[in-house]
Amino acid sequence: MSYLPYHHDWPLAMEARIGLRVHWFGRYAGFPEWSVEKSRLMGDMLCFFYVESESCWVVINGVRMVLQAGDLLVVRGGDEFAYGHDPKRPHVSLAVSLAVEYGGVVNELLHRDFKRRYSLKEPQAFVMEFEKVLTVLGSEGPYRDLAITGAILQWLTFVLQSLRPPMARTNLEARTVVDRILAAEAWAMNRLKEDITIIAWSRAVSLNPDYFARIFKRETGKRPMAWLNERRLQMAVQLLGNTRKTIAEVAEACGFNCPFYLSRIFKKQFGVAPQSYRQNHLQPCA
């Protein structure tokens, strides 16, 4: 008797496990009253801020600079910033805040050595690629999330090819506070189904529980358990909209011990009960 080879015996063409989180992606300002009060970017995010027309100013980590049309500012996780412009000549900007999980790193972009400011050689090409994403963001359909992800990754590829930022020398060896929080987020994301305690979570990154809770809120804006519940609710949304799992099964898959607790915090977060959300969002193919 002869045996056929399994498909995994064939050479692997490619493999990429990429996660994408986007906090904002759009065209902003263009009106006199525009300003951004002093803020702090989440520790695991990276922001690209491009001036499309006119000019504006930014104070970043206490240093003031003026940005002209065609300038691209890079804001890293943990940076403090404030923006403003001349009300008589309001500027227009294109801004993105995102994280790309790749190779087990919560945001691979943070381990690249970006300059603070760039003057783009092909500003029209940047705007054109940006507008492709805006078009997809305004679309509808069952595969909208997949289309948006593809468009954003294509835009990001264009940006990286244009800027060519090298990997930072410190790379993953640096154990700064931000690195610890990024590692803590990655640790929790891989264990959403499990019972996670503050003690176990803080030990995973070799920090005291009280200190861990304090710096986690400082870097992410949320207490550890609130952040964890938010990620679990995001998973619940995906399962409710794309599977036939019962509410109890969804709760278990997302790390909630009780389906009633899931229902309570789900309704508090989204304004509807899980079952009602499913009735409105379940995809036919599910």
C-alpha cells in the first residue's frame, strides 16, 4: 500500500502572522478653532502626522517645532504632544495612530529608528496612498474589515519603503518601562481565555503588582483589568458576529467565567446585549 504525501510536505511559500490595531486614521483640522491639548500617546502605539496644507506647530516632549506642508512627524509611544495653528490660516493634516504586531512583538514599528520629522520627496504619492485607505474606510460589506486591513498595510508598506527606518540598535533587549508594558500586553493577549490575576501578570514581566498596576495605567490610560476586559470584549464581538457559539461558549472563549457577567459589561460597553448585537451583526456565512 502506498501513502500519499501530506500537503505540509510541500515547501512553505510564506508565513506572516500580523496583527493590526488602529486608533485613528483620517484627514483632520481645516477649521480655525482646531487644536490638540497636551496629551500623551499610548505606550504601544506609533503616530504619523502629515501636514497636507498650510502649517501648524507642535510641542513634543517640551520642544516646540513648526511643521510646514509636506512635513511628516513621527510620534512614539509615551511621547507628550500638543498642537495648534494660526486660526487665520488653518492647516489640514493626515494622521494615523497604529500598532503592528509581528513576530510576537506588540508593535514592531516601535523597534525601528524613525527620525522625528521627514520632508517627503513625493508628497502627492503619500496623499494618494492615504486616500486609498480613506475610500475603503467609507465602504460597506461583509469583508470590510479585511479590506481595511489590506489597504492600511499597503499604505504602511509605502511609508516604510519611502522612509526606510533601520531597526533600532537597542531592539528587544531594552527593558524600559514601555517595553515592560508592551511585553505585559503581549503576555495577556496570548492568555485571554485563562484566569489572569494581577499577581501572575506582574510576575510575568518581573514587576511588583502595585507598581505594575500604576505604570500600566500611566502608559495605557486604563487599569490592567479594565484593559483586559476591553480586549476580551473585542474578542466577544468577533465571535458573536462570525460564529454560532452560544453566549456561554463565547464567555468561556473570552475568559469570562460567567455569561451573565459578560452580558452585563457587554451592554455597558456597547449599549446592547450580546444576543441583540448578534441579531444585527451575524454574517450569513457564519
